[in-house]
Amino acid sequence: MGFEGFEGFEMTEEKVRKLKPIVEKILSRKHGRDIKLNNLTICGVPLGDESSNEEQQNHLPN
């Protein structure tokens, strides 16, 4: 049993960005509360929350 169908598959940031709301919805249903992920890494591709990054950049001293 292997992953024969996934030979040229490459996970990209765009794919992780599309999966993030799906993962959040699954976790929210499972745990019965609204769950929002700040950071998500799938297959070694990290994705941070853009709003968190913008807030951090706005608070950095010049």
C-alpha cells in the first residue's frame, strides 16, 4: 500500500491557503467551537495568518 497516485504531486502555498478554511471548519465541528488557525503547515509548506503578519509589521519600530 503506497501513494502511487501522488507521484508528481507538489504541495504549494496556494493549495495550503485553499485547505486552511476546510481544516478550520473540520476542527470547529469536531470540537464544537469556532477554531481559527494562525499558522498551518501541510507537507512542509508553512502558511501564516496574513492579518497576524500585518499586525506584527505595524507594531515594529522604525
